[in-house]
Amino acid sequence: MTASAQRRRAAIELVLAALALAGAVWSALDVRSVVDVAPIIDGERATTSIAYDPPMLVLTLLLITGSAVLTILAVARWRRSGSAVEVVSA
């Protein structure tokens, strides 16, 4: 692959990483919900608790992981596509 093709692919990977991160934020906002909890003893007032939706939590974690992997691959590809560094030994 040529250097320009490598950089184009790295740019595409960065765009996909940004989209995955946006999806992770979107799904993270829908992970938890407030639920009413019945009183334990008669005469007590009801309380609230936070319930987490497991499938949405897994989706959030997978999207964050995918975004991180794509970012690392894109940065590595971008750096490799640059001009070659000449190693000079003394």
C-alpha cells in the first residue's frame, strides 16, 4: 500500500472510532433507570433505586473497546505511513 492509501485508511478508522464513541455515549445515557422500591415495613414510605440494563451496559462497553482499538490502529497506521526515519549508528 502506498503512503496516501495508508493515511486514507487511518482517517477512515478514526472516523469509525469517533462513530463508535458517539454510539457508546448514546447507549450509556440509556443504561440506567430509576425504579420505585416498595417499603419493607408497613407505614414506611417507598424509596427509589437505580436499575441497570445489562444488554445496554454490554453494548456500551463493546463500543468503547472497539473505539479504543480502532483509534490505536489508526494512529499506528498513520505513524507508519510517514516518511521513513533513517537510523544512524555511531
